[in-house]
Amino acid sequence: MTFREALRRRVLNIILVFAVVSIGVSQLFSWLSTGEEMKFILDMCSNSIRFFSMLIAVLLGASMIPGEIERHTIFTILSKPVGRTQFLLGKYFGALLTLLMNIAIMSAIFMVVLALKKQGHPYLVNPTLWKGLFLVVIEVALLLAIAVAVSTVASTAFNLVFSFFIYFTGQMGSVFNELSKPERVANPVGRGLMALVYHILPHFENFDLRQPLLMGDPVPFRYVGEVTGAAVVYIAVVLALGYLLFSQREF
Amino acid sequence: MPAVIELEGLTKIYKAFGGPVTAVNGLSLAVEQGEIFGLVGPNGSGKTTTLKLLLGLLYPTKGQARVFGKDPVTDTAVRQRLGFLPEGPYFYEHLDAVEVLSFYAQLFRIPKNEKRQRIDRLLEQVGMADRQHVRLGQCSRGMVQRIGLAQALINDPDLVLLDEPTSGLDPLGARDMRNHILSLREQGKTVFLCSHLLSEVERMCDRVAILHQGHLLEVLRMSEVTGSLEDHFVELVEEAQRH
């Protein structure tokens, strides 16, 4: 039901159109030199997929539970023999399916753009590119889990701001790690706070493989496995926390 | 035969900015199998709160509610035997009647071969068979209410909980809804309904409990009411307000 409902939401379809357009127009920059053109296409397309997927994840997740409450549809669902765990996980995986479909469409357009350029053909089978797309999926699955968990207790507006804040702050994991070192910050309380933030926040920067893709550097499967494993654990913890909050919620 | 619904000292206190609000205060009553039981009272008397406590949507502050002998908060399986029509029901507007009923049938894990038969039969019963493919967003209030009743009956429940079932309906729609509710008793089902429309309650219910500001004033059998229920109700409420 979540998947079907998401397909009909205009704002999500508009975002998808923008994503497809921004991926599609990247190939118009043929006036750049060949090497730069490919780098530009790879960077812009990867970035567009990542950015628009993030937008869709936050929009979907933030309105998940508040939307059901505002429409009063939650009363008729929770009055059925549906456990709250089942309800929450059902909403999450339905939204995830929507995200996967959107990422698949954007990736397909990306592949078409690469196929239209002769110098883009090697990238169609580039392992780093495919690992990068895979990590985009894992990244937005994590962000979606955070948004869904927060949606069990927060309004859509608060959740939107909060989720975006977590996402963008999570890009700065290395900064917080640096600031937790004594040579950077003398104050032990400040260092402790930075260390806490570093360890609590998800490290979204780890999912970004644009740099190795553009530089032609290989990315080991082990790295992808470690980042994915950490994300899966984080998702499980976040959804468990969301369930705890949701189980106490009255309607 | 054990009561279908048992409330013992049921209390619900909401925390609010201006101080705690007692929506239901020490409510004790029992609803027997096969009867149509009405919970009546003015707006804000605790009717919907009581209903939600029976469904496990709200958690009691004190006392307990039992449905078929089970706690509706901890035992989600008891909802297999319940049907619920909320006040002014809302469903996914992009779905049509068949899709809505199909969705709720899935929640009860009704087998596919049985599901379509039930949906067709229910749509026929509530008079929506010829409009089954109209999206709910384009349906009138009365049509949505009928579909709401159909979803409340999709699992062939033993107990049907209705919140203001005739509210907002025109006289013909209200009559149809009343007839549907009366037919549920003929099928051996138990009905627990909340309403502030006393004239409707009078025509449907076997017994009635009168609530005022969360307190139970009286439980009476309709056959024992002399005069109109409305007069009796007003008299009781005014007396309660004097005290």
C-alpha cells in the first residue's frame, strides 16, 4: 500500500522528473574537452542520483506516520490484527521499494547517457561505478530508516529539517573525528562531545564513491562490505528505536 | 456465557498543557453477546475514548478493558474477531471500493478465493456494487460511510464497534445504516456503538449506557424506558450537573 501510494504522490514524481532531466542534460556539455566531459558527466550524474534519492528518502520517510495520522487511516489499520512492528516495517519496506524503483530509473538514464558517448562505454561495466550505485541504495535505506523512526513521534515539518540536518552533518564525520583529537581541541569536554557526535552520527560520507570513480581508483569489495554491514546494523538499531517510540504512541 | 466486553474501573487521563484531563472515569459495564449496546453522551463525554480503549489504540490509566476475555492492548489476535467503523471514516482516496476492501482483507489474511466473494457480497449488502470502481476521493460522505461499514465487516467479525455510524448521513442513508446494524444482530453479532443521536440509538439498541464528562450515569434497557430516551437523558445529565 505504501508503495502504491508513493507512486501517486506528485511531489515525488516531480523530483524524479528533475532527476532524470539533470542526468539527461549532463551530456549536452560536449564543448568540454573529452577527458573533462566524461568527468563532468560522471560527477553530475552520480551527484544527481545521490541528491535526488536523498530528497525522496527524506520526503517519504518524514511523512510516513504523520500522513497516516492526519488522514485518520491509521485508526482502521491498527484496529486490525496488525502489530505495530508489522505496521512500521511494512511502511519502511514499502517506501524502500519506491526508492529502489526511483534509483533504478535514474540509473537507467545514467547508463543511456554513458552509452551515447563512445568514451562512456567502459564505464558501463566499471566496478566502481556499480559499487557506487549500490552504496547509494544503502545510504538512502539508512536515511529512510532514520526518517521513518523519527516520524513515529515527530511532525513532518520537524522531521524534514531534522533528517536533512542529520544527512548533511553526517557528511562531516571526518571533521568530527579530527576535532575529537587532543592536538585539535584542548578542552576535554569539547573533545568528548565531538567524539560522541562522531560515533553516534551515521557516516554518510563513506557511501560517496565519486572521488575514486573520477580518479579511476579501485574500491575493494571489503570496503563495500564493511560500509554495508555497518549501515545494516545502524538501520536495525534505528528501526528498533522507532518501534519502541511507536509502541508507546496513542492514537 | 461470558460477556463480550467487560470494563472494570476503566479510567483514561490525558496529559495536557493546561493540566490533566479525565476523559473516562471509573467506567464499569458489560456487553452481552448478541446485543446492540449503545454508549451515548454529549460531545466530549468519553465515548470515542472508550471505543479506542477497547481497540488498543489508547492505553488505560487505571482499570481494565477486556474483549472476549482478552486485553486488547497486549493481545492483537483478539482483533481478528473485531470490526471497527470510526467516525467520519477516511481511507486512501486513490483507491476504489474493491481495492480498499481488498487491502483490509489482506490484513486479516483472508484467502484469495474467499476474498473476492466476500467483497462482492459486502458491496452488494451496503449498496455499492454498481459503484465499486469509483475512487474514494470522488465518493460522497454516505458512500464512504457504506464502504467503511463494509470494511468493518470484511472479516465477518463477532463484535462490531461503530463510532457515530449515522452521523452526517441524510435520512435515507441513516435509515439504511440502521437497517444494516439491525441485521447484524440477526446474524448473531454483537454491536457496540457510540452516538450522540439519541433518536437513532432509541431505534437500534437493546441497552444503553449514558456517559457524562467521563462518568457513567446509568445503564438501562430500552424496553424499560418510558417516554423518549432524549427526555430521560436530559433529565439525568441535568441532575448530574446539579451535583
